[in-house]
Amino acid sequence: MTLWQRVQRVVLVILLGPSIAWAAAGVAKVQGTNVGSKITGTVSFQDTRGGVKLSVQLANVPPGTHGFHIHEFGSCEEQGKAAGGHYNPRGVPHGFVPKDGLKRAHAGDLGNIMADPQGNASLEAVIPGVSLSGSKYAVGGRAVIVHEKADDFGQPVGNAGGRIGCGLIVITGR
Ligand SMILES: [Cu+2]
């Protein structure tokens, strides 16, 4: 191997190594938790250098503002109650994690999602410092929850009421 080939190999490892480690992708299929609910949708997850990126598309959601969070456990049983509380690995107060960061918000504090008069709701967000599949603060295997009411950012969990939609976060690949 020439010196130039060795240099190329080192550069490739430096460029590609970390990007492979970050590249996990996943999905949560959201369904209504109440009998007869037609809520449906998808949350796509992608690990990026800046944190996990979410892309949310929901349908048949009651028009208006709904709290939207990642909750601790990967279960949608008992109308979403089995998902437990907000994913809060650092034991900090409730906030809005894209703005407040992990020191002043739960890792799962994604704020609100807005449903239009037709019941469609979409959202794009990045949670800094959180991953889908990394060794620290990973959200894979947890659950996304759509709440009945708006998250008003009051303590301790935002007063968003019941859990009308839920989906398990599944790692699908890269
Ligand atoms: Cu919640």
C-alpha cells in the first residue's frame, strides 16, 4: 500500500466511521387509544449529528393543539397509561426540549402538535443530545404519546390530560 493509499484509508475511516454510528432510523406507528378512535399516523426517527430528528404525520386527530411527548416505557396498554411518565433521564423539570435542552426539559418534552380542521397534524423536530439507538439517552423502545389537550408547560407535566394516541418507537435500520 502506498503512503497515499494509507492516507486515503485513514480519511475514509474518519469521515465514514461516525456517520455509520449515527445512522439508525426508526418509526412509531401511532394509533388511537380509545375504542372507535380513528387516529392514525407515523413518526419517523433518524439519528443525526445534532440529535434525533423526528418527522410526524398524523390523521383523524381532533382539531386543535395537543401535547406531544416521548414517554418512558414501550407500551400503549391501558389507553396509553402503561407508557409511564415523560422520558426524563436527568430528573429535571418539564419544559420544551428543542428550546430548553436536556438541563431544563425532559428529553421527551416535544411540546405540542397542531391538528388542522381536517384532523391532519405534522411536526418536524430535533431533540439535541438524544439518540434513537445510542448508548446514552436513547428513545428506541419507548413510546410517543398524543394528548387530549395542549401542553401549557406548567409543572410537573404540562396539564395535557388524557392520552388519545400512542405508538411504540421501533428501530428499523439505517
Ligand atoms: Cu405526555
